[in-house]
Amino acid sequence: MDKVKTAKRKQTIGQFLNRESVAGIVCTSPFIIGFLVFMIVPMALSLYYSLCNYNILSPPTWTGLTNYIKAFTGDARFYKTLGVTFFYAIISVPLRLVFALFVAMLLVRKSRMSAFYRAVYYLPSIIGGSVAVSILWKRMFAMDGVFNSILKVIGIDTNFAWLGNTSTAIWTLIILSVWQFGSSMLIFLASIKQIPGSLYEAAEVDGAKKPTQFWRITLPLLTPTIFFNLVMQMINGFLAFTQCYIITQGKPMDSTLFYTVYMYQQSFEYYNTGYGAALAWIMLAIVGLVTAVLFATKKFWVYDGGL
């Protein structure tokens, strides 16, 4: 009898596991299919096209590493766009994080309007990457735009072409990026709230002032969050596209030509799709290398000791 009961129990468990497996497969199949169709397959095709002479209009012709060699040895604009992209990412990302942390420190104080303020500050991150905002930004910095009008009001009569000058055009895009600090701000705000209040109470007993508490308590305990935001925003900085494509199109004199926009131009405007695919894989390698460098330096400045 015991053997029969054991066999029935195993059979019941097996049926239950089979049902669970089927249910799991059914529930995850949309993601798996979508991941394969829209991620893995396009990436594989892109890798293949990067090794071919391909212009969309005719079948690809295998050329090996020719496109990669061309990028590093025969394309001056490749290095120009890399320089512009690195400058944009290295300047805009730290400024955005500093501004996000500053606003998070202001919003950590409880008030009736805290939820409203958080929503208002987060709004630019939602709409900031849209085409509409990019067009609005372009009009703001035009010669007859809002920015020059404000300067006239305060006594500076100028019709300076902010988007037409090689020294200032890139800074208009950087300012737009810094304006989109909302997502980083919310992450900082959540992390600040996780810091035990007892640490600040003990610091006050010892006579530590607010600036000292920030530098000795808040900032060290926020380093893991700073690291996370730094990695994510740096990746986004290297992949920025809409702002450049809508506002400046890389002008003047390629001073704002982002790498992604140049890659798009090669692929769909100049019909060098194989070369554009090679540029995409080079950017993937660059982003991976930058991320690896950030992780390698993590042990020198990120506090992982817990609270």
C-alpha cells in the first residue's frame, strides 16, 4: 500500500510540475519570441552586413573586415564624430548627475507639495527626448528665439546664432541633456531616504554641521547609486540621437555630429548600410569598453559596506 501511495504521489507531483512548466513556457513565450525576433535576429543580420558591401538596394557582397578597416584608416569623420560624442557624454553626464543630486537633496524634505514637485521635475525626462521638445529647443536658441529675447530684456542686445556657431552649438545640446535629470533625481531621492536617520542624529550630537554630514555620511553612502546612474547615463550619452538629428543635424561643420547620427546617415542617407552596421558594432565595443573601465574603477571610490 505504501508503495502504491508513493507512486501516486510522485505521479501527482509530476503532473503538477508539467502544468507549471507549460504555464511558465506560455507566459514567457511572448518575451522569448520578441527577444529572438526583434533583438537576436537583427543583431545577427547586422553583424553579417557589417562584413559585407551592402546598400539595401542590392544583395550583400562579402568583403570581410573591409568596413572596419575603412572606419579606422580611411574615414576622418569617424574620428570627428567619436570626439564630439565623447565630449558630449563626458560633459553632460556629470552635470546632469550633479544637478539631479542637488534637486534630490531639496526634495527629500517632506511637504504637502513634495509629490507635485517630483512630478514636475521628472516631466522633462519623459518628454525631453521627443521630437516636439527638440523642435521647441531649436526655436528657443534661434537668432529670433526666446533665449536672445531674454538677453535683450536684461540689456544684452544680441542676435547671436547659438546653433550656427561651432563653439556654442554643442552646448545647447548639453543643456538639453542636463535638463532631463528627472530619472536620476528620483533614483537619488529613493536612495537618500534609505539612509538611516540615526547616522545624522549621531553626527549632530558630535557637532557635525549640515555640509559635513553631506560629505561624510550622505555622499559616501550614495556612491553605489552614483555609480549606477553614471553607468546608465553614460550609455545613454553615447547613444544620444534625437537631439542632434532634429536640432542641428550635425551642423555647423560637424561640430555637433553625434556618432549615432553619422551611423544613421551612412546607413539610410548615403546607402552604405554595411558600413553603417560596422559603425554600430564599433560603438557597441566602445560602450562595452567604457562600462568595463567604470567597473574597474568602482573599487576605488564606491562604498559597498552596507548601511
